[in-house]
Amino acid sequence: MTAPCPHCGTTTIVFTPSEAQFEAVVRALANGSKTLAAGEFRYFAQCTDAEATAWVAHLLHCAHAWPQAGADEAVLAQVEAAFAGVDKPDHFTDRTHCDECREHDDTLRARTRDTLHRSDLGNAGWDPITFSSADGIGYFFPALARFALLPDVWPQHSWYADQLVLHLAWDGSDNRLLAWCNPAQRSAVHALLAHLAATRGQAAVHHQFDEELQAALAAWQMPTA
Ligand SMILES: [Zn+2]
Ligand SMILES: [Zn+2]
């Protein structure tokens, strides 16, 4: 069975892959092979080569084709609304502390929420957000959330969801961003974590940060009155 995409009109086969199946398709694309990606999809959907190739082509040109796109946008809208009023601080780190703190401050000061690059966020061993004040993290949070929901496609960097979850799990209920957030911001962060667990739970296991994800969820759970 085929149907037109309600957004762009492209007609593709109707088949919603499971999280694990979709991850296999994305992994093939991340490795640079549309042919392998179509091969994976053909196997899962039990369709023809032409149908699989068309499905992959649509995935690559239509942002709405990604299975989680609608739910992703809803949680990102909640995050953006909650953090919209946070101004960019003059400084992000204690830049007089050491060379690393100064470099991280320079990196973050040079960017805005809209111009922040994946490469600015480094990796677990060199991560400017680790050294940022809570209001600095709050300022960038909508961009961090958006990067966390993108798939693991960075040739020079890890999947960003790992890094963000580690920041949110750090120090448990004494987390410095948690202490800084107002209730609307806390609930937006919790919604993002719950969305990650619901839609990328298997990927979190695969990337070995499912325990941190559960710890972050527990820390950000709103206290029940
Ligand atoms: Zn489309
Ligand atoms: Zn330092």
C-alpha cells in the first residue's frame, strides 16, 4: 500500500519501522550508503527495491518523513517556550580559572542559540557545557535539545544525546541546572528526557547511557505536592 506524504505529496509505501529497524536504516545512511539503507528498509518492509529506494529518498528530502518528527517538534516547542526568556550571559565560564575555561568561554560567547554548531559542543573529554554556568546552559538549552534529537551522524563526534543526558544526570538532585530552572523549565527538561526514553530507549542502551537516562529522569521528576 502506498500513500502521498501529507506534507510534500511524495507517494511512498506505508510502513512505519520500529525504533530498532529505523536505527539500522539511519546507521546505513550515516555510513554513507543510501543503497544499504534501502536494502535494510526493503528487508523490514518486505517491499520491492524501487519502493525501498523511494522511501529512503523521501526520508532524505522531507523533514516530516522522519517517524518521530511530529513528537520531536512538540517537545522542542515546549523546551523553546520554557527557555525563550533566558538572555545570553556575558560570560559562560570562569575564564580566569585556566586556559581551558577561557577557550570554552570564547567558543560559547562566539555563538548564539541559532548559530551553535555540533562541533562547538565537543565530546565527553572536551565539552564547553561542562564548564558553563547554569544560566549559560539555560540560554543554549533549546539548541542542545535539538542536537540531542538528531541522529548519530557526526563523523568527528559522538551522538549528542549521550552528552546532554550526562549533563542532566550529573549530581542527581543537586544538579546545577535543575537548581536554576523554574517549574516550567524543569517540566520541559523532564518532557525531553521522557521523550528520549520513549523514542530512543534502545539507542540509549546501544550507546550505554540508559542508566544515566534513568537517573536523569528520576532527578528531573517534578515533586508531587
Ligand atoms: Zn514528505
Ligand atoms: Zn578552568
